[in-house]
Amino acid sequence: MSEHGYEGVFKQKTRQSMGLAGKVDGCALFWRRSKFVLVESYSIEFNELAQRQATQFGLNPRSEEGSAFLNRLSRDNVAQLVVLELAQPTMARSRSDQVNQVCIANTHLYSNKDFPDVKLWQTLKLLQELETFVLTRGTQLPLMICGDFNSSPDSAVYDLLSRQAVHPGHPDVNVNTDDSIPNILPDAMNIKHSFQLGSAYQTVMGEEPKVTNYTTQFKGVLDYMWYSAHNLRPLSTAPVPDESVLTRHGEALPSTEYSSD
């Protein structure tokens, strides 16, 4: 990537859940060196946020309740956050209009379809971390949130990102809990955020793509690029090939032609 003019940062997933054996993936962000300069870079570990919340709730991690809470949430997922500055700043009509930086977050949420509450909790925590970060730097800092959210457009995760809130009756908010499955979510009225976000594909194309993930077991949309609608405007999106094109080189992705979802 460096030879082609890119710089980037990588954050490996933590290993608390999976242990030390085997390989582990992570998240990466790349930018063209001629366009942007890295100003700030941070990483977020959702395991750490779970431990912090358990402490705030007064849960003892060695107790049955505390252990169940942490076991439900500790899935080793991570997120990245960078602030990039234009290498060649643009001229604005006034100093107050001049915005030469952008904050970009990137994540890969938990994949298991039977844990929608965990994905929603991870999304809420990411948004809360971003609210704290962006607001301390002024509300004019443009924001993008990208990644594999492992959540379809009918999910509570999508609702939260697009509508700033979730419906109290959504199935993802009302996961059946018992002694083995603790309630990890706050009251639905408190699952909210202050960002006005738009989906890049929804805005440009009028709808989400038919697929972003194409495997033999699942075909659908799980990946999104969100942007702060009050100070960013997407102009175009990369076309997603039709199924007939995707399957020319194999029955699923990745293939020899297309590397991933």
C-alpha cells in the first residue's frame, strides 16, 4: 500500500474471548498520502468498555451476575478512530467556514446473528465514544463511521445509526433474557445519540445495495459508510456488481476477482 501512495493504521482484535491460539483479524484504515495527513489516531476495545461499564454498575467480575454480563459482551471486537487533515487546505469564505479535517471511525462488530443485543450495545458505545471525542473538538468536525456492522437494514443497529434512536418494540431490543442471558442494554429510551447521520449508498443511490456480503450461507447488506449529514455530502459511490458478475469467478466472495465483502 505504501508503494502505491497510501499510509494506514491497523488495530488487531483482542484475544480475551478466542484465546492466544490461531490467527486473528482486525480493522485497518488507509488514506492517500498526497490527499491527507494523519493528525490523531486512537483505538477502541469493546472488551475494555464492557469492563468499565461493569464497574460503573458495581458488578463484581467474579460474581455470577458480573461474570455473565462480561461474558455476554466480551467478544474481542475493536474500532479505530483517526483525524485526517487535508494535505492542501481549501480556502473558505470565512475562518468559521474553514473545515480542513475529518474524523473517520472504522469498526467490525460481532458477527453472531443470535447476539443482536451485543451488536446494538457495541454500536451505542461507539457512538458515545465518538460524541465525546467530536464534541471536545467542536461540532463542526465532519464525521464518517464505516465498517462491517454485521447488521441488516431492518436491524436496531441500522435504526440507531439512521434515526438516532430505536423503537422500544424492536426485537433486537427485547432479547429474551434469563439466568444465562443477562440484560446488557439500557432502557430503549436511552439508546440514542446526537449525530445526524446519512448512509452514503442510501443517499446517492436512493437505496442500500442489494448485497455487500455474498457467501453460500448469507447474501445481504451488512456493511455501511455513514457520514455527518450537516457538513458532508457524498457525490458518488462505487457500483456493487450484480450477482451474475459476482459469480463469474466463484460461487461466493472472496473470489479470484473480488477480494471480500
